[in-house]
Amino acid sequence: MKTVELMYLELLKRFDGGKSLKELDPIGDMEIEFDPETDEMDIKALVEAQEKVKEECMKPAFKNISQAQIEMFKTKESLKSEIQELEQEIKKTSQMIMSSDLVNMKRVMRRLEMVDKNDVPHLKGKVAAGLSAADEILTTELIFSGFFQELNPHQMAAVLSCLVYNDNKSEGKPPKEDELAEPFAKLLEVANKVATVMIESNMEIKKEEYL
């Protein structure tokens, strides 16, 4: 250890405190070889890239950077790192929530006989999977209850409009016409059944909002 220290001090003495000490070339001096099968990048390309970075750093725009600007950059990088960590935490939390929702939805589908105990979909479940423009579960329940078979085209159009209606439900009013009042009441009955099953299966919904 003492020998190494003496050699180091001698080098500093010979080369002006290390300022005039020549950098070793990775290829010419250190004889580092590039193996295309194991190395991700050519060492020669890395050396050339390093030289380009040095040249850029010697330009006035970089030489005149103040210490305050350097500190601001460090702070920025630190904040970027914190943001990335927070994003990862959010992602993990979202995945956990999605996983929990998936388990609860499977429970709903089993209770409504859309899948079997092994989560293999029945015809009812396949129909629900094919729907996308409305509440899949509620629409499927209406279809398989024979609800639409009892409706004329006018009533059917009115009911379907309820299934895709997205505005504030508190402003909606039950239809006054007898022709529409009965289908609307039946729709609420089936929706109430679906909402009850969802709540009992730990889905985070509010029945009054669902209806």
C-alpha cells in the first residue's frame, strides 16, 4: 500500500500535480478489445462519443454556466427522479386497485350466471363481452330476462336511450305515458337487482347514482 502511495506522489510531482498527465487511451494504451457477441456497444464508438461530449462542454454556452445554474439543474434532476418514483408508486397502486376490481367483477358475473366457477363464460357472459355502447351487465340482464320481447319499437327505442344516456340522472324524470311507464319500471327493477349484486360483491358503486 505504501509503494502505491509513493508511486502516486511521484506521478503528481512529474506531471505538474496531475494536470499534464496524459489520459490513457482505452484501445491504444489499455488494449481493451471489443467482442461483438458480448459487448452491447463498440468501445471505439464510446470513445468517439466521449470526445464529442468533451468538445460540446468546451463551448462558451457550457463554459459560462454559473454555479447557481448547476445547482438548479441538480435540483431539476432530483425532482425528475422523485416524479418517476411517484409515478411508479401510482402505477403499482392502480394495478392493485384494478386487480381488486377484477376479482369483484368476477364475483358479480358468477352470481349473475355469466361465468361458471372456473370463470369460463357462458353464452350470457359472451353476450356481455360483446357489448360496449352501454352498461354491459345491465343490458345483458335485460336481454336474457326476455324484457325486449315484450316491447314495441317505440318502447324499445326509449329504453335503449336510457341505457346510453350519460347526463345528470338527478335531472331525469320518469315518463308520464303509460306505454313507457311500465317498461321504465321494469328497467329500474332489473337495474336495482344488478346494483344490489354489485354492492354485495364489494364493487364501489352507489345504488342511487347507478339507478
